[in-house]
Amino acid sequence: MNTQQPNNVEQVAQTREALPSSMRYALGNADAIPSSTTERMFAANNGNSFSPTTTNEIRIPVQSGEGFLDTAKHYLFFTITNNGTTAASRLDGDISSIINQVRIESQGVELERLDDYAYYHNLHSLWNASYTDRELRNGKAGGPTPAVDGATTGFELAAAAVGNFCVQLDSGFLMGHHKKALPMGMAEFTIVIRLNTAAVALVAHANAAAHAYTITNPRFYCPVYKIEDMNVLNQYKMLASQRGISWSGDTNKLYMGSLTTAAGKQTIQINDRSLSLKGLITGKRPSASYQNVRAYTNSASNLTGIDQYQYQIAGLNYPQVPVDIVIADAATNIGRAYDQCLKTFAAPGFAHSEPLVNRAKFTKADPGASVALGEGTAAGQGVVCIDLRRFDDERLSYVGLNTAKNASPNILEITAGTGMVSSTTNTYAICEAEYTMSSNGSLSVVV
């Protein structure tokens, strides 16, 4: 009888024996290719002073030149002046509260459009940020005070005071997957920032009519590196000239809606058309205090009056079983709703986000207007979400639903209870965008 094991079994047994990582002296870091890096500054080309009541749009042209834009390390710089002469104001979140819309354009092509930007930025900063990120946001962008649990309002500007802040843009074009740099040889693009009104950007202590602000010295800073190895550079140029360069990133589209005080079923139209829809995020704010200088317009969201929700896409229910919500302590039921938020806000490659939102913040009721300013502790942070990703692997593209060829209406169906108030809703469709630099340097996008 032959008792000899097959060769493949022997090979498997051999491969199971390996040196521990602490003894693998042959392993080491690879040498970086020769290169040089410098941080470049790009200034607005349509003035130096901006406000919601005068020039309310900032245009910053950016050109990579003979280098690669390392946009994973970019930031915007702003100087803000509180033009109110009688009362202090707080940033409603961080310095991004001044931003109503971001557009990125090149040669007449709109590459990205982010509407109601400040609201989504604040939601994302609450639902996928570590405690380290919170400290960074406070120190760099004038975000909420970390020492105050539940804070949503940021830096306080005294009457006629000036503040200087930096912040990155939540842009799929700039902050693409895998932290890829923007390619060398691309056409010039322009970052267009439209300003929010003072009532939206600021939260006032009192005397709401006396508040205004001015933005000066808007600048875009970004490291640019140049490759000094001619063999590597020539290989890149050959690739770019033959088939162009592509990269991808997560962006979002906004769909506005409203809810009434009527109890029972209510629907919000979404009708998104995307090649890869990764998730839907819906926040609601009371219409009575929406865009009120005494209210948390950008940093507050709530679940008050929502008893149940379910999204319907192409005639199918997402999730299959509706999500029940009870925010009262006596019979609290938020587990499934909270879990959908964790999955929807997760970064590519992760199954769940890192939230700064606990149960108390998730269930907090409408703050209304004219509340005590404090540090933002009166602001709720609850939203409704649906995660539509098939896989969480960051190496895979187009992991969401393809709704581009879907002619059926997409809706959010909400069952309203007796606590519902008239509300404005923002639904952000989180989707993948693929950007391409053609062989002649022109830019295009497919979403």
C-alpha cells in the first residue's frame, strides 16, 4: 500500500512554515523615484473681497502645469470678517458653513456640482469622523469645541472680528479613490464657490438683522510634485498620449423635498439617474426655522415625527422590510435606522463609518429657532439612510445600483406620526464618478 502523500499536499505543508515578520530581514522599503515637491497657491481671479450681498461667487483657476497635483493634501484658505457691529456670531459647523455650492468646471464642461454643500459637509463630519478628526476640524477649520459633547456650532466671531481658517473640499474630483494625484498635462480647471447668506452661514446670539460677513483672500493650496526620472516620465507621457488617464471618486447629487404635518404616508421624489448609486441620505429640518439666523440651519437634522421609512427604487423596496423609528425613551427603536446611517456614510473599503453621533444626538427633537446658543447642544443629528453598495472592497468600482437606465420613479416613503412638523428635506445621492483626461488634456466625467 502506497502511503506517500501527493506532491500538492507536501507543498501545502511546506508553505505553512514561514519566518515571523520580525525575522524577515530581506524585506524593506522600495526607493522612491527621484522627484521634487512644492506647495503652490492659486488665488481667485474675480476679486479679493466677497459677500452674499455683493460678489457672492468665488472663482479660483487651477493648473497643474508640468507636475502632478497631490489633491489629497489640498486645502482652501479663507479670511472671514463678522460685519455685525453689535453681536457675536458662531460658524454653523465650521468655515464650510459659508459655502452654498461648489462647482468644478473646465473648458465649459461641468465636472462636479455639489449643492447645499455646507449641510452635507456637516453631516459627513458628524457621521464619519474620529475623535482625532474632530480635534483637527476644531483647530484648522473653526469647527465645534471638542470639550462640549454634542456641539455642532463652531468658532465664535465677536462683532467686527476677523478669523482665518482652512478646510478641504468634500469633492470626488479632488479627493478621488486611492488618493490619486490629478495628472500632469490636464487642462486648467476652475473651482467655483457660491456663498451662503449670513442667516444660513452663521448662528446668532441675538439681533438677527445685524448680521453679515465678508470673505477675503480666498486661496487654494495644493502640493505639486514633479518627476525627475525621465524614463518614468516618458512612460507616463506615452500612456497619457495613447489612451488618456482616468480616476474615480465619490460625489453626490441633491434632491430637495418637503413634508407636511399630515399623519400617514408621505412621499418624497428622488428620481436619481446614476451608473453607481452607493447610498441615499435624507435629512430634514423644520420649515419654520429653515435658513433662520437663530437656528442651526447647516448643523441640525432630526427624526421628529418619522415613524417609519422605506426607499423605493425601480419598483423595489430598499430595505425589503420598512425601518421603524421610535425616538421616545419609553419604547426607543432606532437600531436599524442607526445601522443604515453607519453603512451609508462608510468610506470606500469600510463596512461602517466612525460616528460622533450617539443615541441622544440621533434622537434629539427639533431645536427650532431662537434657542439658547450655547455650543450647539440643542441640535439633533438624526438622518434616514439606505446603503446600496454590493461590496465594501475599495479595489472594486461600480459597486452601487445602476439607476441610469431606470425610467421608474424613485421615492422615499415616510410614515408620519403626530409629532411631524412642516419640514424641508435634503436627499443626497452618493454615487461614483469617473473622471478622464484625454490625450489632449481635456477633462470629462461620467456619473
